[in-house]
Amino acid sequence: MKKITFKTLFTNAVFGLMLSISSLIPSLSHAADVTGTWKTIDDKTGFAKSFIKIEKYTDGTYGGTVIKMLPHAGSVPEKYCIDCPAPFTHKPIEGMNILWGLLPDSSQDGLYDGGKILDPLSGHMYKAKMTLSPDGNTLNVRGYIGFSLLGRSQIWHREASN
């Protein structure tokens, strides 16, 4: 019969703790990943507005492209960015990069900051930041002028992977 020592118990406890922590790391990194397809919800009407695909670019920044505009009762989605500044003027909204330059903020998990966002319906451009929920399924996207307090937020919902 093998004698169990304090050293054996301690070694097994440390090994078990390390194994438990390492099994959490993939889920934490997945939860902090904003890449994928998101359904946008209009903050004024509450209707689903579009699908945006967020990607990480080679320079380490994140951006988003409109992949589909969504109709709702009594409304036909705009097809072109009429009042947008150059180079977006009169370009199709579907396929347009409306979100760019966002970087992860090391001070807060799930926060991306320092970017720009274009509202293709109004033509206004704003500073942008976004915060991913802990479960990774909702994204609070904030567009603002000057200070973050002066702006609007939308909640976007992650679409399931195909």
C-alpha cells in the first residue's frame, strides 16, 4: 500500500487546479471574440435592421460590413447611401464597410474602442466603441460625437453559425 504524503496531495491539487483553469481558457477566448454575423436592432424603432459581419483585419483592428438590410412591416430598406460622405456617397449599403478601426481595450474584457461607425441612413459618421456581453451573444455598439456620453447605443445579437 502506497503512503499518501502532503507533497502528493499538494501536487495533485495544483495539477487539478491547472487542468481546470486550462479547460476554461478556450471558452473565455471564444466569449471575447466579436467576429461573426450580428443582427442589428434599431434603437429608435426596436425593429431588426440588418445583418453585419464583423471581422478582424490583418492590422489587428476590427470592422463590420453590412451583408443584408432587413425589411419590416410598412418599410422598404434603403438600398443606397444617399447622404453619406465620400467615398460612401451613392454606394450600395449592402456590402458597405460601416464599422472600422476598433481595437480591444486591455483595461476591460470585451471592450473594443477607437473606431468609427457610419449610419448609412442618415449619412452621419461617429466615433465608435462596442462591448461584448460575458456570454458573447450580445454586443452593445455605441456611436458618439466627442464624449461617449453624447451618443446612441444599439444592442446587436449574434447569429448562430451555419
